[in-house]
Amino acid sequence: MEVSVIRAGMQTTVQDLGRRGHLAEGVPVGGAADPFALRIANLLVGNAEDSTALEVTLIGPELEFREAAWIAVCGARFEGVPAWRPLRIEAGGRIRFGRRLQGCRAYLSISGGFDVEPVMGGRGTLLSAGVGGFHGRALRDGDVLRSVSSQRHLSGHWSIDERVLPHYSTEPTVRVIPGAHAAEFGEELYSSRFGVTAKSSRMGLRLEGPRLVRRSGADLVSTAVSPGTIQVPPDGNPIVLIADAQTLGGYPRIAHVAAVDIPLLAQLAPGDGVRFSRTTVGEAHALARTEGRRIALLHQGLAEKIHPE
Amino acid sequence: MKLEPLGDSAVIATLGSGIDAATFASVLSFADAILASKRAGITDVVPAYETVAAFYDPAFFTETPGDAYGEVCRFLESCAERARFAPPASGARVVEIPVCYGGEFGPDLGRLAELCGVRAEEAVALHAGADYLVHAIGFTPGFPYLGGLPDALRTPRRDTPRAHVPAGSVAIGGSQTGVYPVDSPGGWQIIGRTPMVLFRPMERPAALLRPGDRVRFKAVSAPEFASWK
């Protein structure tokens, strides 16, 4: 089935849940910046949770569907686009993302998933290297995507229980595990609000707030870093790495965001703010288990509503 | 060996301090021991200079409920123990990389030579005359951080990074040298370009080089560059 891109939007890319096993080659994890929203968007249309979906950023696209399909949009909210529930699109129908209402990134899934070749075990777009997804790049006006044909029957009118969603906010507090160089900094990370600047991208959120001053001047040697790592360059403005983070970093690592709170970061737009609170690795794992159980329950509930035709 | 959490999905092991041959040898053998174990739930192993990071999925470490981190640490300690008794790795691979130095391919060669107080030809001879060791792969897919740059060629990074460095560019940053495998921004001094492809996403492995490889550069002319296969 073909999906025509009438207007591409600001940065619309094909994403999935990322790549494993290639960090040592310098290949980022990548995938959806908000993996939670992508998983739910896929489950809502009967796909496996790691299927491909479109990641929409700040300004959404306008798409035309050649044939009838089920789609779902999760994550950021846009005018004219109902979120967190399956939507039936008729043959020749369009979906137009209006003004952004809340959040930064939305995920548009389609029953069957978008048909792109896997590269290094992932189907997501790695913009920095121009590989994966749709020709290694963001969508442009006039592109035509293919989706894997699949017929599904969805019953009734419903949307998912908002209580299973992350606590999305324009001013969230995210939980962090102290990093190797935490003791070389003061308490400002935990006592202040940090603003998200326009220089943020899929690689990282560049924050501004009180300058974080490192007490040690010792030279650091580059080490592995990962999505969630908070680095502090010499200018004292922290960078929180997200999906397309470089695999190595040489700046002090003040803390690491718990995996379950990364979706909250992915939904921050320039001008929004963030605060940090301390947690432990054990607590972060417990939170991840709870989230996993919530998604499994949701999956079970959906199985009663979605049937192959 | 010091073990610390790198967030909730990796443990980082520090095996020494600074960039010395003994530390780096133990980094490589430790990383090999982790990979050789094929332990389910270890998703990535990233050696770099003095550290090895092991990325894990906590759902695979449930022997002690609520302490996946401790279990990963105990697993890594057992790998370190095995690595200690492993025979030293047989001779490292040596990869020769052809480079067309200067001209349009190496716009910073003249300035770099000036900063180092040598003629451009001497800078090329020094760069192509040294043996390098891949200490880490990162920055962009397949980018090798190479140690072994002659002291005479140490040059600070550019004040303003370039927004676009073409794939194949060979560059010097501080006491290191490297090759940009894909088009990317970059702040190092660009002294030449290789026709060799260092990153092929559809091949396994995708990166030409891996930590522990030895690298030598070989100066080639522009016609040799153009006809290189």
C-alpha cells in the first residue's frame, strides 16, 4: 500500500526501537526518541511493538493513503489528529497534522508497518550517517512510502487508559542515577530548572540554567556514553543525550536519566524546562519492570479488540 | 578494575588510568572475554582507551531479584578473571590506508605544517611514517581514534568546527589522528583524504577498523587516488 507525502513537516523520519550490537562500531542505538509512544502506536494497530512508524517533529506532515488502513498517533498532540487510539482511514483519505498542542514528537503507526529495508538490524533512520529508514533521510514533499499490506478488524470505539501513559509535561522532573563525576559538581543539577534550547536534536537536548562548575580540572579520556547520559562541557551547560547520541563522549558524566523517563525528555520542545531528581539503578530497574507489566496488560486488552481479518 | 553504573542499562569498567599499552591490552582482552562468553542479555561491549562498557538488559539478570546490577558486576568480574589467564592476542591486524595529502583534499595541511614549524612535505612524511593503534571507534559510525601521532604533529583543533567534512578526510586533533568515515561536522585539522571506505552499513562488520588494529598511512598521488579500488 502506498502512502504519499503531501507535506513532509519539519523532520519526519521512519523509526523503530533502534539497533543493538553495533555500539562498538560507533553506530548509535537510534530508533524512536520516545520509544514508549512508538510501542503503543504499534500495539494500537495490531503491529509488533518494534514495527516501524513515522516520528513527527514539532511541525507535522500531511499524508494521503492509497488504500484503507488503520493508523494510530501517539506522543505529542497536534490539532486535528486524535491521539492514543486507532483511526480508520478510508482509501484516498488524508491525515493533516495541524498546530502542535503539546509535546515535541508524535509517532504515526500503520497496520502492517512501513516497508523499509533493515540496516544493521534496525529499520530506523540514522540521519547523522544517512543510513536506514527511508533512503537514510527525513521525508520530503512528494515522497511515496510503502506499507506492508495487512488486514485487521478493530472493534468498537475506545482509546487507551491515560493512566498507563508517562507523565508527559512541559516542565517534568526526570529521575537520574548519579554518574562517575557527580561528586565533582555541586547540587545545582538537583535544585534548579534547566531550559531546553533550540540547539537540541535527536542526538541530545542542550540545556541552559545555572552554570554547572566542575571542581576538578583533571583531564578525561573518552568512554562509552548512551542515551540518557548527561554530559557537562566546559561551558557548564549540560547536554542530555537521547536516541542518536554519539557512542563515545569525553565530557564529565554528571548523571544518567532512568530509561523509563527518557520519553519525558523526548517530548520537550525548545522553551520547555526540566528538573532532575536522584534515583538508584535498582529503583530504575523496578520502574522499568512496572512499565513492562503495564504495556503487557495493555497488549492483552488490545488482543481482544484487534483481529486479523 | 573499578565497576560503576553507566545509567540503568550499562556497567562501565575502568582498567587503568590514561592511555598506556598495558592498560589498553587488558581492555582488549577483557572486552574479548565478555564477548566470548556469549552471555544472553549483554547487548553491546564498547572498549575505549582505559574502559570497557557492557550494556545489558536487566530482564536477563534475575538470579538475585532486584539486583540485576550486582549480577552484571559479578558476571564481569568472572570475565576479568578469565581474561587474566587468556593468552595474549596473536599479532594485531595491520591496515594500510592510502592518503592523498594536501591540496583540495587536505585544506589544513599548510596551516598545520606552519603551526608545527615544518614544511608540508615533512609533515606528510611524519604522518605517513608512524605506526598507529586504534584506541576506540566512535564519534561517527566507523571513526577510528588513532594513537601514535608523532609529537611534532600535535596541533590544536580548529577554533570553529566545520559544518561539513567529506567522508574519507584524514585529520589531526590534539595528539590524535583519525579518518572521517561519513560526511559529518568536524573540528579536526584536515590534511588529506583516503579513497578507502571505512564504513559499509550493509556489510558485517560495518566498520573497517576495530579497537586494537594497527594502522599505517601511505601517501598516494591524485591520479592514484582517482584510480584506487
